[in-house]
Amino acid sequence: GGANMISTLATHEVQMASDKATACLLVFCGLPAAGKTTIARRLVQFLQQRDVGERRVTPAIRVHHVCFDDIEADLIVDSSTETPDSPATFEPTIWKAARERAYTQIEELLQSRQDSSGPPKEGCFLAGEPSGRQTEDSTNTEYHLIIADDNMYYRSMRRSLFLRARTYGAAFVQLYVPMDVTEAVANNKQRPSSVVQVSEATIERMASLIEVPDGDTYSWELNTITTNLATTSEDLWRTTWDTWGQAPCLLPSAEELLKQKEQGTAANDANMMHQLDLHMRKLVSQTMSAALAVAGPSASNQLRASWAKTLNEERRRIMNAVRPLAPSSSHSVCQTDADLAVSVTLFESQVQREEAQFMLLCDYIMSTATT
């Protein structure tokens, strides 16, 4: 029975392989102790065993597990003067360094696995067109699954990874692990001492703040899988493989900018800098609201003012840094489609880098609110 199941899955994988990017960023989301790392490790083990048993008949899958908690725990051990068996405790500076290291690892993996041919001019693979190093025989193609294993409870956290995937021509899939806060708190008490301990209050606050993936409202979240510990690794892999598509498009496209140009002043109200400014202001507002909700009455007026000043100064810096690269529709009358495509790509790449740095700042402010 088991052999037939594997054979059926192998056939399914081969049939589905022709229309995928050769790398996929799988971003986990859920409360602490919901089982995300357990699910990730089971999936890694399943794929490693499957790659040995089915390598000759299925596409080769290389899986890379970037666990934020493990990186933080390693940094705590490296910097601690206590015994290795001492419980891991939260340290804001180490937490920030761990996140920076995790994001760097993810970006390096995406960059190293980027399709050698690169994305088309518009930054999007055409439907039905094999991307990157794919050949007519999909079993000769090596695919890479990069797992970002963290709580990722804010949508902005997940979007920063979506932007990275888009930049490097990788597919983007979210994996949401829902769990009742009471069950999460109970599970957290059973976690080993090597895992950074999360307070009950932090889990409860996170449960009140979590932004559940919503593909109906945010199109970039459409490829979201909802799962739990009861799902078998085989079923989860099948769903992941089915959801794993092509790399997201770089938007807006040159055609959209040309359309804006023809619309005259209406385009100015929806140009890229205006949209970016609205987006950055929303991130500032969300971070302030979340930090205040976490800190509660203990946040002094001085601390609040410091958070707001730091965030808004960084927002203004980013706007000034990217403005020279913005492909403004009002200045594009003589630009060709190709010129606009290049301008969009340069602008989006710079925005992605700046937004990633901004999210680290937001993460750090959240960490100071919990201490």
C-alpha cells in the first residue's frame, strides 16, 4: 500500500512540475507552540527520505529549513556564561541579531537558487512557460524549498519575505497553523528549555494582534495553506507542491504605468511614490499601535515619543532614498515600454531592500515593548 501511495505521489509530482519556479519560499505563520517547527521538521524529514527513494522518477527537491528560534537559541548559548542546560531567556539585542541572521540566510538561499536565466522583463514568468533551469524532462530539474519558520504574526513581516521571493524569482507560499490561545499556552509550558521561553502574556497579546493570512483582501496572500499537526507530511507536501507556482509578478508593470501616463493627472494620485508613502505611514501606525498594545500602561510618554520619532525619521529617509529611482508617470512621456520596465525593476529592488531594513526596526521596537 505504501509503495503504491509513493508511486501515485511521484506521478503527481512529475505531472505538476512543468509550471513552477525552481525555488519556493514557504513562510510559516502562527502562535508560539502551535506546532510550526514540528511540522517543518516532519516535512524536511519526509522530503529527505522521498528524495532518496524517488529520485530517479521525481523532480529532485532540496529543502532548506531556516528556524528563527534555533538561530536565536544558538546565539544565546554563544553569548551566555551560564551552563548549556540553563533555560533560554529573551534578550532584545540577541533577538534582533537572530532575526537579521535569519533574514540574511533566507536572502542568500534565494539568491543562490535564483533561476540562471532570470525573470522576463516584466519580472513574471509567463503561464505555461518553464522557468529557469527547467528542461523538457522535469525530473532532471532541481527544485529548492526554503522554509521560513517563525511566528510572522504581522502581515508586514510576511510581506517583506514576499518581496524577497519576488525579487529573486521564487514562488511564494504561506503556511498558517491556527491554534486556540489556551492550547498554545498549555503547549508552551511543555517546550524544552533549549527553546526561548515565551511568557503567557506575550502569547495572549500575540493572539490578539495576529493578522491571519487573507487572500481575499491581499492578492499576494492567495497562495496560503492552512494546516495543523494532524495533517500527514505526505498530504502537506502534496498541497505545498500543488500551491507552489511561478514567481510573483513585479508590479506595477510597464503597461500599467503607460496607462497611468495616458490618464494624466489621475495617475499622479496613484503613482508609485504616493502609494509607497501611504504604505510606509500605515506600517508606522501599525507598529506604534502594536507596541503600545504590548507595552500597555507601562509605556511612558517619553518612550512613545521616541518610538514615533525613530519610525518617522526612518520613513522619511527611505522616501528620500528611493525618490530618485521612482518611474513617475508624469515624467514618462518619451519612455518606451522597455525603459519603464527597467525603471520599475530598479525602483522595486531598492524599495525591497529599504523595506526589509525598516521591518527590522519595527521588530526591534516591538521587542523593546515586551521588556
